[in-house]
Amino acid sequence: MKVSDYLATVSLFRGLPEKQLDELAPAVSIRRVRKGERIFSEGDKGTGFYVVLEGQVKIFKVGMDGKEQIIHVFDNGQVFAEVALFENSVFPAHAQAMKDSRLLFVPKATFSEVIKTDPALAMNMMATLCLRLRQLVNMIESLSLKEVPGRLAAYLIHLGHEQESRSSVRLDISKTALASILGTIPETLSRVLKKMADRGLIRMDGPDIIILDLETLEELATGDIKLV
């Protein structure tokens, strides 16, 4: 598949005429990264942004105590590191492959030239940035205002929306990674999952979580009830 064909499958570039995709393609490169490989580090100069073609990438911060906090996990077709588009920007967090991955790298200079001439691309980028901001606000709210069961319930509901399913979700990350996203430790996460299962809210089936009581999960996510 040509690079321009890859670009056409990404929501960010949806609506761009083929001619512009062909103009952008020569400056775009495909990068293969192995599981565990660092893509960039916090403080590195932002020279461009990435699209996950295949695989999985985590964006994370490391605290003074060395503890890792995952900010977001990106899967196929998702864009990350858009902060590179802003003048004199540096990456505010680390990026690392969670699986063997293939990434598209789009240089800042080339993208900036294209976006000047195409309002559709500018609107797509604004929509992407707004979605990311909303996700960050929700994460901050969950970490600061909710207990672990509420955070987990909110995450499962969010995952259900992403996977377009109200009856089950698939966890495609490890429990260690999920615990980091939720700001807890794997042992606590396992206890909360078991308690949810014992209360009849969910059922575990390997990497799949079957949602048995969505209404109660939603009440738990909003803080209307507690998991006792």
C-alpha cells in the first residue's frame, strides 16, 4: 500500500483530496518499533507527530518517585504527539511501544504547509485536539474525585463507547498498564474487579469483560453509589 493510501484511512486526513495526500506522502515516513522501544522522551523537540498504523503506544509521565503514570494508550488509526505542531514545542511526556508497531511519522514543517491551504484538515485537527482535551479532563476528574471502583467503572464505560458495545469490552492492555491509567496498583485493581464480579456487575472471560449491570456501573462511575 502506498503512503498516500495509508493517509487516506486516518480520520485526521479524511476529506483531503487525493492530490494533497500525494503531495504530503513523500515527506511522511513509516517507522517500525519493537515492543518496549522508546519513541520519544519528555523534553525532546517536537519535530512532527505520529499515527499508529498497527500496534499500540502508550504516553506516560514518570514521577519523582519513579512511578509511571500512563496518560493515554493509542491504537490503530489514532494520532498522537500533535503538540509538535505548535511553535518551539517539546514533547511533554514519554512515548513507548506496548506492542511491535508500525507508525507513520508526519514532519511538522510539511504538515504546517498543507494545513494552511486546506480548511478541512484544520477542522479535523481541531476535532482531534478537542477530543484529546476532553479525555485529559475526564482523566484528571477521575483521578482527583473518584475512588478506584468509580475510576474503573468510568473506564469500562468509556471503553464500551470506543468499541461500540454496551454488553462487553475487550481489555487489550495488561492489568499493570490499566492500573497505571487508573492511578492505582495491580493488586488493588484485581480486588476491585473481583468485587465487581462478586456483586454481579461484570463477568471476566479472559481479556473480555462481560457487562452484566450497566446501570449500576454508570451509577458507580458518576459517584451516585459506592462499591461496598
